[in-house]
Amino acid sequence: LPLPNSLDTKRAQTYFQRAIDKGWISLEANKWIWHGIGANAHKSQLAYFCGKVYGYKHSINGNVGTSFPEEDLNALFGIKRMQSLLQQVYEATKKQLWRRSIDELFE
């Protein structure tokens, strides 16, 4: 899969391909598109998926995992503030139902 060097890891190749196989992501005219899970393709789903791929570990102070490549991911998918979206996912009062589908992809 054509990923920028900064994002191109064996883990990313594996899980991006799995997401493509599920129909959650596609590559159209060299542009990555998140189709999401269910009727609503929320950017927060994309942020959660990318967090799982790139080792984001949430804490009250933000990421305590590996260095999350937010700027490169924002550019790849044409969005803004992915890490902020990711923090909102983890800080939601109720766990989102779609998270289970993404978690299962990583089992």
C-alpha cells in the first residue's frame, strides 16, 4: 500500500489492508478515504483506528504511548486535529458501540 515513509510500517500495512478488506478505507486517485463503520463514517472512528495502528495510549494527559504521527495522518486523510478527535473518543461518557468492531480487527 502506498503510505508516506513516516507512516509506512509493517503494522500499518497489515491493518490498513484489513480495513480495506472490510470496506472501511479505500484508496481512490491516490487519496485515502475513510468510509467508516455503519451508516455514519465519523472521523472519530478513523482517529480511533489510527490510534490503534500507531500505538496511541490514552491517559488523562493525552498520549502516553508511542509518538502519534498526527500531522502525517491529518494530511493522509485530509482532516484536522486527529489527536483531539481521538481524545474525545476516550473521554466520552459512554463507550461508543463501533469501537468493538475496530478492536476485533486488532485481535
